[in-house]
Amino acid sequence: MEAHPRLEPQAPQDDVALARRLVAARQAIDAAVDRVIVGQEAVRELVLIALFSRGHALLVGVPGLAKTLLVQTVARALDLQFGRIQFTPDLMPSDITGTDVIEEDPETGRRRLRFLQGPLFTHVLLADEINRTPPKTQAALLQAMQEREVTAGGTTYTLEDPFFVLATQNPIEQEGTYPLPEAQLDRFMFELAIDYPERAEEIAIVRATTGEPLADLEPVVSRAELLAFQDLVRRMPVSDEVVAYAVDLARRSRPSHPQAPEVVRRFVAWGAGPRAGQYLTLGAKTRALVQGRTAPDIADVRTLAPSVLRHRMVANYEAEAARVTVDGIVAELIAAVDA
């Protein structure tokens, strides 16, 4: 995949028609994913919201819960290139960004440097067990996530839009891992907690995976359409009340704020930064669009708040001693902030 300047889709003449197409596209994607993935409806919706919002998602769950299969299936349904990196302690930045190689021109015999692209040059990237690689390699991924660019050998290469990172972490074993710094965690729009399936779902999974293989999925959304949907999200209007509520949630997650709830002042060391309000608002707009509504409301912000805030709030030692989780703190924060 070659590095290209970003493709800027033309603004459509009729945003209403494009919004209807987005709803139909979401339904078609759901139908395609249903053929492969059993359950996990909430996680699937949040993955699509992050994708349509030009965000990234961090997926936390034990092995064997179809995290890799989910992102592969979404990429195939969207007609996007898919790449996967298995992060290990010996992985170097050039292993993911690419490197310059020396090649000889067969006609002139002269040698020259040619940039050999790494696996970052894709549309949908699965960063598997991202916390198992050293900070140097994590930083290389951080530039790609934030600037949509890769720097190698003093030259900066632009990644082709769309560029979506779905990273995974295993919550069971932490030995030999490198916890992501807060600056990199903040670049993820969502942290999605994926749990074991229900009994009926697990039975369906076993039946589906021990029978005949399914036929390959056909793409239901083109790359150009996806870029147009992402632009539509940015153009969608949002009320001052929804923006104010999103900002208030982020501000009152900080223990120094005068209106922070007691649970925050007691158990939180650091609260969420301004990106939380940005992603709450952007996610609410996207959620309203994919559900066929013309404007987001405060209920959208409340629904997305746990996924936006859980990795942006740092609990203190008192919370650990009292066995208070960040998810519990977020739930009390949402209940305390008056809509």
C-alpha cells in the first residue's frame, strides 16, 4: 500500500440522503458481522462509532473472545485493507513503521535507498497486546494514531485515510509488560471491556465454529463512502446543552474541581483531560447518526461516558485499598452530574 496524500471527499449536496445511507450501511455491516460474530452487540456498535468518528479503540479482554475476528470482519465488510501486528518485547519501531533498504539499479548498477513500508500502512490495524512492546515502539504507533503520519530515516510519510487502530490488552497476565503512558491512552477514543459470552451465545459460537466454514464476506461499504460518512459526522449540529454536559462530565472527573462528587475527590488521583469532552461530543453525534436521529442528546453522552472516561481517570491508593474500581467511580460520577 503506497503512501498517499489524504483523500478529501467532496461535501455532498444532500446530507439527509447521506445520513440515510449511513443508517443503511450500518445495518448492512451488522448483518455481515452477524454471519461471523455471535453476540457482543454493544462492543460492535462502539467499534463502528469509533471508526465513523475517526477515532481509535482499546479493547481489553481475555484471550479467545473473538477480538481479532471482530476487527477482521469489520474491515472486510468495509472493503478496507487490514493489518495485524503481534507486539512483543523485541519489536523495534522500524518493524512497524518500515525502513530504508539498499537496492541496486540493474541498468546503471548504482545503489539507492528505497523505503520499505511496514504494517502501519493499512486502513484497519489490529495492535495485538500493545502493552507487551517497549515505550520506544509504542511511541512510533502514537505518532501514527495522532498525526496519521510515519517518520522513518528523517522522512515523513502520510498514511492513507481512513486509518483506524484497534489495540488489545490481556487483563490477566501483566508480567513482562509495559503499561501504556497516559499520553497514549488519551489518544484512544474508547476503552472497550469485552466479557465472556452468555451461555446461549457460547453454544452458538461452538456450533458455528465446529461446522462448515462460512463463505467469504462481500464488502458492503466502499472506502469513499466511509470517508463521506466521517465528514458527515463532523458537519452534524449539536446543541449547546449536550456540549456543556459532556464538558461538565469531564471537568467533574477531576478531584480539584469545586463541583467534583465526593467519590471523585476521595478516590481519584487524576481526572480526564479536554479530549474526554471532545470524544463524548463526537461519539454522541455519531451514535445519533447511526441510529437514524437528526441530533444527539444527553442520553448519548451518558451511554458513551464509561468507554470514554475509564482509561482517562487514574484511581489513587485509597481506591485500591477500598476495592473501588474506576468503572464504579464513573457510574457514580454520571449519576451525580445533573443533566
